[in-house]
Amino acid sequence: MLKKSISFPYLLWMIIFVIVPLGIMVYFAFTTSGGSFTFENIEKISQYTPIFIKSINLAIIATIICFFISFPLAYILSRASDNYQRTSMLLLMLPMWMSFLLRTYAWMTLLENEGLINKFLGLFNIGPVQMINTPGAVVLGMVYNYLPFMVLPLYSIMAKIDNSVIEAAQDLGCNIFKVVIKVLLPLSLPGIITGITMVFVPSVSTFIISRMLGGGQNMMIGDLIEQQFIGSTYNPNMGSAMSLILMVIMLVVMGITSSLDDDEREGIVI
Amino acid sequence: MKKIALVLTFLMALFVFPFTENIQAKEKVNLRVYNWGEYVSNGEDGTLDVISEFEKKYPYIDVEYTTYATNEELYAKLKSGAANYDVIVPSDYMVSRMIEEDMLEKINFDNIPNFENVMDNFKNLSYDPTNEYSVPYTWGTVGIIYNKKLVDEKPTSWEALWDEKYTNMILMFNNSKDAFGIALKKLGYSQNSTDKKQLDEAAEELKRQKPVLQAYVMDEIFDKMSTGEAALAPYYAGDALTMISENPDLGFVVPEEGTNRFVDAMVIPKGVRHKEEAEIFINFMLEEEIAKANIEYLGYSTPMQDVYDDLDEEIKNDGISYPDKKILEKCDTFINLPDETNQYVQELWVDILASGQSSVFELIFLIAVILGLGLFMIIYLRRRKKNM
Amino acid sequence: MKRISKIYVFLVMLFLYAPIFVLIVFSFNQSKSRANFTGFTFKWYKELFRNELIMTSLWNTLKIAILAAIFATILGTIAAIGMHSMKKRSRSLYMNITYMPVINPEIVTGISMMLLFVFICSVVNKVFGKGETILELGFWSVLVAHITFCVPYVVLNVLPKLRQMDNNLYEAALDLGCNPIQSFFKVIVPEILPGIMTGFLMAFTFSLDDFIITYFTNGSTLQTLPVTIYSMTRKKVNPQINALSTILFVAILIILVAMNIKQARDAKENSK
């Protein structure tokens, strides 16, 4: 029907503003500040391995928690009445319209030693419990910020699962546990994959959450990269090398998850 | 369709309007001032709003005022080429580093008649020996801020910041320069040490300190100290006064080992577009009334003779803004260190921040997750093949 | 079972809304403290409109979000239509490029764009400016960056709608005497309009709330609301910001509830 060539400006735009910048980044990663070729930047990253391991671990934990919160929630919502579904979805989306910086900052008020939660616990003579500036607080921040990204794809795929499928499984003698394993999980796999990537990617690369809730002690890859560009250790070559590694980690994760899913993915479900 | 077109034209008009406005007022000069956070009197609580005073006096100059948190951040912003400023306010050692790297313009002092009022001992300082590039803005010392309600006795030594009694109640600088300065002073070395052994020792000290710390902070300290969230923290004397005025339970002390005395100076970066206006701005900041308003708001110490003479005796003698000669004798000023040392300190610093983060347990966790995922995938893919 | 699931949904919502509740409550706090509630006041709401920094930031944010969303919608819709009629192989090339900014960590997109913009500026300044700065990072670079990370969402929302559309409609319009442009606007656009609208809204939302990419590409002085908020969180957040967020929150709540009610009504009518 219409000509394919009308997509060309888009291709051109994306090449200039997506591919070329990544090319420049790769160039920086393999050069010294003087511009000569080197592997030193990549080699030096090994000294930051602990930070990489820590970031990936925290992101994995956050993703797992998100999944375990979202899976039942999405299921409950997908079986509820139309009105209930609509209202709940609305309530789920609404927080995303408020600046995530402010919402994360508000968690500080809640978690601090003199914060609201500890004051509340103080009424029962408990505490104060050290909550802020711990890895746990960072994970909480991630779960809080990215939970909707897990619920939405799960919900939209579960809404399509027919009740009769589940009933059939139950009639054939499956208990709840087996229904989940044999029916729900396989059928909602594409949603799970989208959800995992949409939570894991921003979690592993965040620098705001770790800075606000981690108190500078829980450094993550994002902090490290930010410091190399506009933070306290100026070294764009090193920063580019780190970003490159981060991107490679991402691509590996994406490669693994998408190999589970044989459909051609078109359109993230939101 | 028509409706959409109408909306679009309306939106376009909305955006073109401010642009045309800009073109008409093209005569106006945009002066970009990049300063530390909380570092100018801003009109809050009845103080003088210095920036709008300036704009009132020079209506053709429009000040775009933004802030940074550390010298290194300022350096990175300039160096990356992503930003251009007209006036910046780095500290002593950063001034000399910028001079060495040819990042600053020479100032035309004919445009800064108020420079006369700067005290003689703030002219020709070691970071700018011929005084061609910089004009001092404020100075001060680093000391310990403590909460009298939460700390049993007045701290006297840097040792207090390592005290296990106050685990989780201590804050520390989130920049390598000040943190290493404190550790080196505590060990009795010069804060400008270039000796790798001494630096390693300092790094060990800082690592040892990490378990007792609540957080590494910069300006977040205002909030955390005045709400009583933390008990002890090292910070700049001027800011300590601001915090004390918000929370009278706080006190400030300069440790007996001596400390860092810093000077923050106004300079003009290379390739600036409005050099003359930048000089007008610098001169304006030195005017007695303005400098006084700033000093009163900031609590930092003034390098201006006329402002100092005018101060209350109380402030002159409180020992915070203008410490005794005895203490000042034990103070050093940061100087610019060789690149190699800076690099080395940076590496140590990141190492400190990353330390204690990853245990064997974490590595095992990661490997377990990866193996688990791999196993799941193999089983899953096999099963799928069978079904097909 | 029913009750347990209701409690569960309630708990999740509590978790999501606890910090928002705190924000709203403290926008009415007498003192600047964010830990103690000392008394009720409206003063932050009054002062908000006199705060030049917050107002310019808000204006910049809106300007960029609207422009970025419009450009992204136009570029993305056209691209999607072209991609729809492609063979599988060239389409998968386009799809891969489209997914790039979606799956790339924001920080990587941000820094790589910053490197590109700095490079462009230095070339322009060397060639045309003879050493003087004539081009620097600012409004344009943030706008370009926002368009770039918003376009994919438009493409991804329009493509499924195109797939649902009957291809013969367009041909029929041509046969009935429309020229290609007429048939495009009269046949294709109405069919895919829901996709375009969703894409536009998503682009607008993402642009509005973006901090990381703006942070790296904003240059010297361009302040958007998230950037201003970030620099405040490093000192003390002015309660005026809480007030602003509360106003925005209530406004969006009203819009969404209105949309929801309308949807519910439509659904009822359809079922009749």
C-alpha cells in the first residue's frame, strides 16, 4: 500500500541520535584522554567488580520481590469485576504521574531514625530500627518505583486467560499450586519476561535511589558512571567503558529472557 | 481534523510567543553564575536578595544562577564541555588547578575597584601567587558539628568521628579531598601529603570508620543535623552557624590536631562571553552592603576589611567564624597536588566507598541465581522441544 | 478467599500511596521540617506562584514535554505506517533500532547523547564560530534527546493498530476517487487514532517525568522541574514543591477519574 520509504526519516533520526552516540561511547571506552587506542579502561574496571556484583544482586532481589508481589495482584485484578479492574488500574498508574524523585525523597521521611515509621514503632517501645542507608532501603526504593512496570504487563496478559482454562485444570485434579505452575505461569510467560526486563534494567542502573536511600555507602553502577561524567571523579573514558559493560550485561539478560519467548515481540504491553 | 489543526496552531503560537519576546529583548545580557549550594543571601526570612538587588542595579543583566555541591563536580562540568559559565566560585586548590590547566581568564582589576578593601593577607595567596585570576569570596575552617543532646562531652579531636559509641550517628564528607584531609590530619600528617604510604594509611583509617557511619553526605547535612537525625559531622564553619541558628542544641569545634582553612574565590572561566559583566558582578559582590548581607546569611568568614570592622564583637570572638590565632597556626590550606596523586586518591576513595559491600555470600548468591536461571532455561527449552 | 485478596490489594495500594500521602500532608505543614507536623497552613501554595525558579522550571518542563510529544508522535506515526508495509527482514531492522532506547539503561542513553551533543557543539564552534561559542547544550539538546527516547513508544503503540486495520480499506478509498493524501487522512488516521493518542500520552508522560537524560544533556542553565527537584533533594526540599506536586496530583486524579467514569458509562451502553 503506502510507500515504505516514508519511514526513512525515522531511521535516519534514530541512527544519528541512537547509534552514533553509542558509537562515540565505544570510541571513548577504547581510547585514552589523549585519543590513542587502549584497553586500559576496560581492564581497570575489574577493580570495581564488587560494585557490579552488588548492583546486579540488588536488582535481582528487587525484580524477584516485584514478581512475587505482582503475580498474585495481577491475577486478582484480572479476575475481578470490570469496575474494580478499572479503578485499581487507575490507582496503580496514578503514582507514576508524580515526580519519582519526590516520592523517593518522601521515603526518606518515612524510613529515617527520626522518621515516621520509627516514631510509630516508638509508641510501642520498639526501635528505633535502622532502616535508611541500608541495602534493604535501596531494594525497597527499587520495588516501590518499578512495581507498576511488573504489574501492568502481567495484568494485561492474564486478563486474556479464559476462566474456563483454569476451571478445566481444576476439574482434571490440579490443586491451586499446580494450576499456577502448569497453567498460569506458562500462559503469562511473555508478560513475565517484559516485566522482568522493565524492572531489572532501571534497577541495576539507578543512581538516584542508591544515593537518596543508600546514604552514599551503597554505591551502584549508576553512581559510578555518573561520577565519571559530572560527579567527583572526572574521567569520561572510564565512564564510557563502564557504560559499555553495563550495556553488555543488559544485552546478555535480554538475550536470555527473549530466547524463552518464541513469538516475535512487537509492542510492549503497557 | 480541523479541531486538531486548531489545537496545533494554538500550541505553536504558545511557543513562538516566548521566543519572539526573547528576540525583542536581545539587548539583555545573560550572566551565568555557578556557585555552591546555599552560598548567597537569597532573600529568605527578611535577608537581602543579592541576585535581584544586582538585577535591579544593572537592569540589562539577567543573572542565571545555578549551584553545585563539590569542587570536583564544578571541574567535571566545565571540562566535559557541556556547560559554559561566566562566574564560578572554586576553592583554593581548585583555583590553582584551573590556572595550571589554563581554564581561567585573567581578571581586569580596573573593573574591580572594591578589591582595595580585601585584607592584605587574602591577596597573593599561594593558589594564585600573582593574584591575576581570582578574587576571594569567603573563607573558613572545617570542624566538627555535634549535637549537645546526643553527645556526652564536647569532642576535641577528629577521633570523635571514629567513636563506636556513636555508631550510626556520624556523618562524613562525601568528597575525597575533605575526607582524606581529615584522615591525614588525624594521623598527624600534612593534608597535602603526596606520600603513597601515608595516603594508604589514611585510606585504611577511612575504611575503619565506615562501619560507624550513618551516611556520606554533602549539603544533606543541613537537614540531618538540624532534625537531630545525626549526632556528629565534620563540615564548614559557616554552615555550622546556619545549622546552629536552626537548632540551638548544636555546637561547633575545631579539633586540636588542626584542620583545613579554605578560601573560596570568584574566577572567570576561559572563553567567557560576557567578561566585562562578570567583572561587574564580582565587584558588586565585594560591595560592603552586599558582602555584609552575604556573610550574615552564610555565616562564613569575610576577607573584606570594611565588612570585618563592622561586625559585632560577639561574632568576632565566638571562635567559629574567626578562630584564635593559635588554632589558625595549626591550619593548612589545600594546594593543588600532582595529577598522579589526585588520581591515586580518587582510586582509593572509590575503593573505600565500595569496601565492605561485597562478601563471598553475595558472589555465591549471584552465581546461584545465574545457575538456577540456566537450569530453568535448559529444562524449559527441552520440554518445549518435546511438545513440538 | 475474596476477603484475603481484597486485603492484599489494599496493602499494595497502601505501599504505593504511603509516600504520596506524606508529601501531601507536609505541603500543609507550618514549618519547613519534613519530620514534624507543626501546624496547618496554606502559605506554601501562595508562595509557590511567586517562586521564579519553580515557575520557570515548570514552564520549561511543559514546553519540552509538549513539543517532544508532538514531534515524536508525527515522526513515529509516519514511521510505523511505513514499517507496516515492509517485508519481514527490513522491518526487523527497524524494530531492533526501535527497541534500542527502550531497553537501554537511561543512564547509557543519557551519557551517550551528551557525548554526541558536546561533539556537535565543538565541531560547530570550531568551524563556524572561530573559537567563539555559538552553539551550546541547552533547550535544543534536551528536546532532541526527549524526542529520541519518546518516538519508540509511539511506534510501538501505532503498529498493533495498523495490524488490526483492514488493508483493503485504503485501496477502497483510492478506488472511490480519493487521492493518496486524502485517503490517508480519511481512512488510515481515524483507524489508528487510539494508538496515536496512547503514544502521544505516553511520550508526554515520559518526557514530563524524565530526570536522568535531562540531567546529562541540559548544559549550563536549563532547569526542568525534575532537575530543580533533584538539586533541592541535596539540600532541603522546599515545601512549595510539595504544594506543586499536590496540585498536579489532584489535577491528574480529576482527569483520570473523569475519563474512567466516561469509560464505565460507554461500557455500560455497549453492553445494553
